[in-house]
Amino acid sequence: MTILDEAVTGLQNIYTPFTPKQHLVFCLFGTAIYLIQYYRRGGWHNLLIMLGIDLTYLTQTSLCNTSKTIWILGVAELIVLGAAFFFSLRFNKQQKALKAAEKAAAAGDGDEERRETITKEAAEKDADIVDNAFEE
């Protein structure tokens, strides 16, 4: 837990505007939100966005203290977020197709019920032969 107890002394890293404690809370909050979204809706894009948020914590470590490593992290973030965008488009397309299929099935069920009702009414009308003879 030494990460949480670190005091900010000297010059602050320009790539980390938050303290390590604030950044960890931000990452945990983002992780919780996107895990819940993945659980509720599915979709790999939620997990990829979560990964993108969590990768930003690397700026708080000694792994990303040079300009070159920050650029590498930036490229990795772009790849992860680009993949999230791609999977989001695919997921939304699948959801639209699923809703359209459900709508078509619901509309088809209404037609089927209407046909059954008309058939029943016609059968009842044809069943009473004597009354039908005098109607015409």
C-alpha cells in the first residue's frame, strides 16, 4: 500500500495530473462501471474500454517516465480504443438485427392471432346453417 501513501514531492510528472491515489480510485471506478456494463449488456467493447482506462495507470509507475514509453503507451491506447470502437459497431449492428427480428416475430404473431380470430368467426357463422340460409 505504499502507492497510496506516497506524498507528492518535487516536480510533478506532466503525464500524471492526478496523484497515484486519485488515479487508482478513478481506475477502480471505471473498471467497476464497465464490468457492470459487460455483465448487463455483453459486448467486448466494454472490456476493451475498461482496459484502456486501466492502462492509463501505467503513467503512475516507473515504466512510463520517459517520452518514448509514453508514446508507446499512447499507441497501445489508440489500438485498444480503436478495437473497442470496431467491436462496438459490430455489437450495435447485431443488436439492431436482433430487435428487427423480434419486431418481425411480434408482428407475425399478431397476424397469426388475427387469422385465428377470423377463422373462428367464419367457423361459427358457417356452423349455424339455418340462420345463414335466411340471411341471404
